Amino acid sequence: MFQDVLLKETFQSSSLTFTRSSITCSHAGVYTCRGDNQQSQSPSSSINLFVRCSPRPLHQIKKNKTSSLYVPTTLTFTTIAYPVPGPTGFLWHKENGLLWMPLLSSNDLLVSSSGSQSHLTILNVSQSDYGRYKVTATNDVGSYVQYLFLLREDIQRQTYTTETCAVETNKTGTILGICFGILSAGLLVYASYLTILHKRRSTEKGKQKTEDLNTQVAYINVAEEGTVVEINASSENKDSEKVYTELSQYSKDDKSTYDVIQKN
């Protein structure tokens, strides 16, 4: 058995062999073999397996740590490695511009490491303590660097609220834009309809005026003596009565023009 998981079993045998291939750091630990029969249960036997490997995180860790001002807070890193880094195998740094400043125990900080775990405790968080940290774990095989962030708690909440409001504002703006676009399209269609209607009415009025003018056309001929003038009051009315006017002999000029008498 390994970590309470049954790896292999056999029956009616006085021995058991278990072989593991492709060994990694996660396979390091205590393996237990136990046997029993109908009469009694024999003592168990344990073997501690050590796997030489460089440090790495024991499990997935939360990289962001939040804290309020003027309270203590602790950053923790746990590794799996053999040999274990121990008290001297962990180093903490804080980012300061382009530089990484080493951190040691002082009146404001407490660094404690043992085995495969290390802690950085800030006794009284101030504004300058927020930022990015890194911890380096080292053993005889290799090293590993883990980055951690210390964030101000109220600022993080305010940022989240601001982002939420921005998203809601963007949604509202999108909806208003769509509504405005639909309204503009409707007004454009309506304006086009009014323009076409106005042109159609103008055309009809022009035709009507033309017909009226054609109806009122009268033809006047220059008459000579003894000639009869024919006046057509309407070119379209076939039933219109023709009016004939005989030229009077009292005209002083043979080529006189007489007024047209139009009979409606």
C-alpha cells in the first residue's frame, strides 16, 4: 500500500513483489506490505522510498494573496524534493522596480523554513508591502522559483466592482446603439416614402396644368378680305361648336386681325 491505496495483492503465497517504473518525485514516501491467513494476521513491513529530484510545488497553490492594511499576513510555499531544502534551502525576495530585494527576518518580517516548507510572515502590513514576491527552493539536484502576489483587499474589491460596472455600461451602450440604428433606419424609410409621394403629386399637378393649357389654346389666323376665320376652342372636345366670323368690309386694312370670340 502507498498513501492508503492498494497497489498489488496475491493469494496463497508467502512473498509479494511490486515493481514501479518511471519513478518521479510523487512516488517518494512510505510503502507498506501486510500479510494474513485464517489463523492470524502477520506483522506489516514498511519501506521508505526516497527519490532524488529537484524541488517543485507539492500541489497547485494560490498565487494571489489579499490582505488589509495594518494586519499580519503570511505567504507559504510547500515543495516536494529529495533531499529536502531544509532551513537553508529557501530564499525570499521582493520586487522593487527592476531589482529583487532579499528578505530576512527583522522587526517587520519573519522568515521560517524547515523540511520542504517555508513561510514569510509580514507582522504589520503597510502600503509598501504590496507587490510581487518570489521564493526559491534549492537542493542538491536543482532549484525551483515560485512567484506570489500580495494585493490590497479593498482595492481588489473596488477593481472588481469597477470592471463589473464597465461591463454593464458597455452592455447598455450596445443596446442603445442597436435601438438608435433601428430608429434611424425607420426614419430613413419614412423620409424616402414622403419624397416619392411628393414627386408623384408634383408630376400629376404638372400634367394637369399641361392639359388645362392645351384646352385653352385658340388658333387665330390672319385673315384676308372675304376670308372666314375658324376658331377651335378645344382640341380635345370633338363636340365643341365651331364659330365662324365673317370679315367685315368696314376694315380699313385688308390684312387685319380680328379678336377671337371663344364660346365655352
